[in-house]
Amino acid sequence: MEAIRVAIAGAGNVAAHLAAGIATADGYELVAVASRNPSNAENLGAATTAACRYGDLASFAPDILIVSVADKAIDDVTAAIGPMPPNTVVALTSGTLAKERLAPLSARNGIFYPFQTFTKGYATDLGCVPFFIEGATGQEAEILATLARKLSRSVHFADAAHRQQLHIAGVFTSNFTNTIIGVVQTILDNAGFSRDVAVPLLNQTLAKAAEIGAYAAQTGPAVRGDIAVMKKQLEELPEEFRPTYRALSQLIMSQHNIPYEQNQL
Amino acid sequence: MEAIRVAIAGAGNVAAHLAAGIATADGYELVAVASRNPSNAENLGAATTAACRYGDLASFAPDILIVSVADKAIDDVTAAIGPMPPNTVVALTSGTLAKERLAPLSARNGIFYPFQTFTKGYATDLGCVPFFIEGATGQEAEILATLARKLSRSVHFADAAHRQQLHIAGVFTSNFTNTIIGVVQTILDNAGFSRDVAVPLLNQTLAKAAEIGAYAAQTGPAVRGDIAVMKKQLEELPEEFRPTYRALSQLIMSQHNIPYEQNQL
């Protein structure tokens, strides 16, 4: 059986990780990586010699084209790529864009969204990264899901509305958790403690939330309605962190039905 | 050399984990675990046969007495324990109370604070739990630190003001991270996704924050000042989560100097 031919448009973090995965996937061949500037594509270090410009992609006639560029660049990139051969299935890796944004390339479009934060220099085991797939029809969805299953053990289907919910969950999971960790790092830095002292507490918190659910696992002054401790902590916090402290404490109190007259920070 | 004799007042989660650790610590002997109701102390399953009432503790003449009870019970408990023999060093496990709350028991008082969340049924490797020590004089501090070093590889000294900063950091590390995870679990539950799909993203987020610091690791719509995406996500969020989304997005924008006129959610 002939290998399924895959091309990638884009040379950023997501493209780099996908290129490395596809290049070694059994039954698939990475035939081209395209960028505005082919030297960016070459720099991926992916196992393909075919680094090209967006406009050259049609000449490779890939079975699948993965478009992995910044959301704001999408219209420029699709204009540069132009129509693909009619059999090519084209897919976006974006969490927010609609598959219809690829209509200028092909009616056989879809979504190939890895729910992960990719950074150059940070190895990611693609095998456990959840991929969320959508297709113009079930046929495109299945072609994309089959590729995703070569890369990962966690492959799912999601329409645009569900993917929007995922993206919101991703902001909380990644950006907001990261912000909270940043506050902890600042407090520990300012007090002269090593950042490491928070790690066992964080690990135990995450383990408990995963095992019994975050609601049941909640502890601390807010869930006890201990307004005196919360007011004291608010006073001692740098001003910039107070709205976050207030919002999260109010959310905990509201979720755990702390009486209204106590719920004043 | 004779073993150092330790007693514990309290039969809760912290007391249970400490009792198990002290009972097996080389050079130490757990001579008594006390509770209002001795059967609670027996239920610890600690390696001591001496379960007793608070009021009986002085008769054991321990070298060290660890007082590990709920903050709000402290005055009742010290009244019930009464003065200890003059050589006994007494210490609180609390993150917030002052060591002077133990003055009715002994002038040789201090703090023995494990920076961790303990729950019955959740094993905790005490060896990596940071302990924070304070003593009425350096002598008490050293006696308590020596015991802590038998239990853990991470032992530190902290005065009351520094411990207060730690406690605030602990609220962010444990309670607020837990709240954010709870929001993620709710969004995923409501959309019909498995909670597991967020785990690789969370793990990668924490790894990056630890390695390069949370500030440098920040990604997402807020750090890009992408107000359109943030407004759309706010509209799609359940009402109760919006103040948290707003506070954290504003904090990210402020930390990363997103221009003021964009900083409106």
C-alpha cells in the first residue's frame, strides 16, 4: 500500500512538532513543509527535504495539507497557497478558526486541533496530546482522525461550538493556572523563599482535584467563610493581585453557599 | 543515647501524618497521642499504645509536644492541656497562629508548620514536604528543626511575618489553583468532554512555568491583547465564572503592559 502523502503549511511551534511526528508515522510520508520563506521550513529539522513556498504546495498534490499558522495570518496564507488539487483534504490546527476559512483551498476542509501548548525546545509526547477533529463531511473527518490516531492515543471529534468550549477550558487550564503560579512565584520571591517550596503542595492539590473533583477537594479560608483571614491576606497582598484574590474567594464562597452577609470582601 | 520523647495533641489529618512519621523516625519515640476523646487518638493507627486526653499529657513529660488542632480550637485545647513540665518544647503546626498562643503550656514554644494539604486516605511523602520552623529562642528552633529533618529533606526557618506570606502563597497554590481546575472540570463536563483531555495541557503549563517562570511562559488571548476573543469567551462563560475570567485577564494584560485602551473587558 502506498504511503499517504502529507504536507504542512507553516513553520511555527505547532508545525514543527507535527512535522516531526508525521515524518515518522507508519504509512505516512511528509512530502513538503511550506513557509513564506522556505529557509524557515528547512529550519524545522523535519525529516523532509522538500521545503517550499506556500504557492508551491499544489504541485506536491498531497493527500492531506495541514495548515498551521497564526490565526491572524490565515487569510494571507490561504491567498498565497491558492486552490489545491480536488482530492486534497485541507485542515486547520487552530482552536478558534472555522474550517470554512480554508474554503479557498478546497471544499474538503476540516480541523486538526491538538489541545496542547507547544514551545520550541520543549519536547512534547504527542502520543498523549488530545486531538480534536472536524470535517466538511464524515469522509474528511475520518481521513484526519486516522492520521491523528497515528500520532496520539487520544483522538476525538468536536464541532465548532464544542471546540469553542474547549478553547475556553484551555485558557483556564493554561493561561489562568499559569497566572496563579506566577502570583505564587512573586510572593515567594519577594519573601525570599525558594519557588520549590510550593511544588509538593501544588502536586497534592492537582492529585486530589483529579481524584475526587475540585469542588469536593476545596479547603482554605474561603470555603470556611473565614472573612477575618481573607481580609488580613488581602491587606498584605500587593495591590495588583487583590482583584484576583477577591474574584476567586467570592467564587469559592458562592459555590459552597457561604451565607451572603459573610460574602463581603 | 536515649530516644527523644514526642507527644502529639490532636487526632486530625495533620496529626495523623505526623504521628506516622514520628513513630518510625530513628532516635525518636512517639510516647502519646492526645485528643478530647482518646478513641479518636487510637483511631490514628499510629504506632503508639498511649492514646490519652489532653489533660493527661503533662504526665508523659515529653521532650517535644506538637499541638495540631484546628485554629479555632486552640484556646480550648491549651486550657485543657494546662502547663507542661518546664523542659518540654511545645510547637504549633498552624500556618497562621502565633507561637505565643502556646504560652499557657510553656515559654519554650515554637512553630512546626508543614506546607502541605493533608487528607485522610491520601498518602503524602513527608520526605519532600517543606517544614517551616520558628522557636521562642534559637534553642527551641533547633530542637524542632532537628525533628523536622528526621521527617523531611526540606526544612526551613520562618518568622511569623514570613509564615504569613507563605500562607497567602499556599492559598493561591492550593485553593485558587483548585478553583481554576474546578472551572475547567465544569466546562468540560458541560460540553460532554472527558476531564482527562485537560491533563497534558496542564502538565505542560506547569513544567514551563517551573522552568522559565510563569511570566515568560504566558500565552493566550490576554497576553496578545486579543479583546475580541476575550469578549466572545466572556459571553459564552457561565455568569458565575466571569469575574474570575475578567480579573485574571486584566492581571495578565497589566503585567504585560497591554495598552490601557485595550484593557477593557
